[in-house]
Amino acid sequence: MSIIRYLPFAGRLMIGLPFAMSGLSKLSAYSATTAMISAVGLPIPPLAYAVTVAVELGGGLLLIAGYHARTVAAALALFSIAAALSFHSNFADQNQMIHFLKNVMMAGGLLQIVAFGAGAFSIDNQRKTGGIGSSLAATA
């Protein structure tokens, strides 16, 4: 068995887990999160908060599972770019520039999932091939 078949799952885990953890942490920080959303001038902070938690927590978990991975990855890539532009565009602050570039890099990795799919160890592949076991036999 080739180790390469495990790499798409590892990549989805490494990209999806930080999103899920960030969304989970926002669940206990409603006031701080809505205040930060207000501070950058985004409209309707409570709605933006709900969308952010849903995208980060839900999207992160769906990406890890590999469920509708291309669509979820596209949504997370768009979210990452929007967050970079909204929250990290003060390039006079080196820390903000690093966060901006981090978001751009995450979007790049997510676009790889959009382009190439979820890989062998995913719900998407299981649904397409009839099970994880049959997909492994086909790729061995």
C-alpha cells in the first residue's frame, strides 16, 4: 500500500482542525467575537458571529470527514480571503501581515482540495465507490 493515499486525509485534517477549533472557541466568546466584528465595521455582528461559527466549526468538521469536500473547501477558501481582507489588512503591523498571509496560504491549500477532491479516505469517496474498502482495493 502506498503512503500517498493517506496524504489527502492528512491535509484535510491539518486544514480542517484549526477551523473547527476556532469555531468551537468562538462558542464561548460571543461578546468578544461580536465586539471584534463590530470594531472592523462589519454589519449585523450577531449574524456575522453565527455565520462565522457555522462556517468554521461546521466547515472544519465536514472537511475533515471529506463530506462534500470540494464545496466545503471552496466556502472555507472564500471565508479565509474575506477574513484576511476584513481583519488582517493593516500591513504596517507585521503580525497582521503574517495573519493575512496565513489566511492566503490556507485558501491556497483549500483550492487544492477543490481541484483534486477529498481523496481515498473520505465520505465523498465512500459514497462514490460504495465503501472505503472497495476504494482501497481499486487503488492498491
